[in-house]
Amino acid sequence: MDKNPERVKILEKIKELERNRQFDRDVENDPPCIPLKEGEVDYTRRKLSSKIKSRFADFISFRYFKRKIRKGEIVIDGYNGIENLKSLNSGAVITANHFNPFDSIPIHIICKKYKRNRQLYKVIKEGNYHFPGIYGFFMKNCYTMPLSSNHQILKEMISSVDYILKKGKFLLVYAEQYMWWNYRKPKPLKPGAFMFAAKANVPILPMFTTLRDTDKLDPDGFPIQAYTLNIAKPIYPKKELSIKENTKYLQKENERVFKEIYEKAYNKPLSYDED
């Protein structure tokens, strides 16, 4: 099966950006972003209509992706560190590496199984909120919290994040910022996720997914990746530090943990100078 030339170009772009240490660049050829309008997003799902849509979308998406797992389109090898999730008794910011549109599925499964009473919210980019089709329905309604280029809406989103974390909910943030398709290495993290945690005084729960080639090809002609979700110990803000200091501390610790998981799983040091 021939490889999709568009995917090949994206992989080449990723290699070039890695060589130049430009980790905060988008590599996907996404359509133009449609800006959010004020009042368009009910971030906290307090409205009855928002609650009904979100619960329905969450239920449908769970069944939809379970089918994909049964068909072998999504492969999950297993989970390490489940006890670190089970030990949490508060809200938390979950950080994860971002390498596939479906890479949050193992996180959903494990949170629903062991922390059903702690709803998982997800930060998404503004352009994904108006995505078409079934995935657009999920993006709009499955407890998503889109970032916005509008300063006023962004303030509302940040305030809503603080509210749900203090209410004991979970928030999934891809702190690397952009998805790099099938990329296995940890990238430098952005401070936003750690500012959320420091401000709400909740822990960071790092989750790093490691990958394995299967013998089955995806529609683009590349091996389907099997996921192992590695859940690290929670990282708690320090009482003696300010929000700004805790933001830096949590970010640095999370990067260290991701690096350790990568090196242990692949049995090699992290290097950005190799193919």
C-alpha cells in the first residue's frame, strides 16, 4: 500500500522542525479558523441544554470509539500507574503528549472506569470547535473548553477552568500545544496548564503515551500505533511558592517526568539530533 504523500510531507516537516528546535509550530494543513463569538460556548455546562448535549455526546462518543477499538482501528496495549490516578481526591490538570486525533481515548477510558464522578474536560484549539461532521459534534459538546483569540472570551474560559478544577473535575491539556502526528518524543511544554493548576491549587497528573508499530496499516499506509498510557505520580503545587513560581516548578517537573518515561520505555536517551 502506497503511503499518503500528504502524511509523508508532514513527517518531513516534523523532522525539519525538530532539527531546528521549533517545537511550537503547527504541522497540519487545517482549514482557516472560525473565531468564537461571545456567548457561544457554555464553558461550565451550567445551562440545562448544555448539560443534556454534553452528556449525550459523551455517551455516544464513548460507544463510537469503543467500536473503533473492537475493529482494531485504535489499539491499546495497556496502562501503567493506574494507582496514581486512583489516589487523587481532588480536581487535577492532566497533561499528555499529542500525536494523534484519537490519543485521548485511553485517558477517557481510564478516567471513566476509575473516576466516573470526576468529569473530564478537554482544552481544544479554537479552530476545532467548528469542525464538521461527527467529530465536530464531539468537539463542540464533549465537555470541551476551546481557547479563543478573543481576549474577553479567553478570560471567561480561564475563569471557568478555575471553577471546574476547584469543583473537583479533571482538565486534559496538551501542554506541548500542537499535535505532531506519530511523534514519539516529548516536546517542551507551555506554561498554561501549570498556571491553571497553580491558580486552583490542584495537582498536575502527567500522562505520557508510548507507541508501538502494529502489523496493520492505517488508511494512510502507515502502521497503526499501539498505545501504552503511562500515568505518573501527581505533582502538587508547593505552599511556600507563588502562583508564578509554582507554574515554573510544575512545568519543569512535568518535563522531567515525561523525559524519564520516554527513556525508560524506549530504552534510549532522549535526543533531538537522531532520525
